[in-house]
Amino acid sequence: MKATIAQKSPISAELEKGKTYYWCSCGQSKKQPFCDGSHKTTSFTPMAYTATKTGTAWLCACKQTSSPPLCDGSHKKL
């Protein structure tokens, strides 16, 4: 099963160093790029990500990145 493409561009998020965030891997969350529990009807689970620095991060919303949860530009090929 492939993840739903939430959008074909990354989402900027302000992250805090040391804080853990739960990135939506299924693409169905209404709180993109973060999990809202929508995966419960799928085989997907959210990905825990602990920020390594405070500041803006570009998180993948197409769910095709090879470096989740960070955008790697995969959306440009969709």
C-alpha cells in the first residue's frame, strides 16, 4: 500500500531541538505534516522524529522522500 500524497510540496515547520514530533507517514492526517491518528485504518504508523536543532525544517508532504521526515525533493518527480 502506498501513502496518500498530502500535497506536492514540503511543509515548513518550526521545530525545537530535543523535542519529539510524530510525522504522518500515511498522508491522511488533517494536521499535515504531523500525525492526527488517521493512520489507524491503514497499515502505516507515524514516525517519531527528535529535532536536532531549533528552527525551520522542511518536512515531506508527498510521503515519497528517502529521508523521512525531511523533504528530499521527491515531490518534483510526481
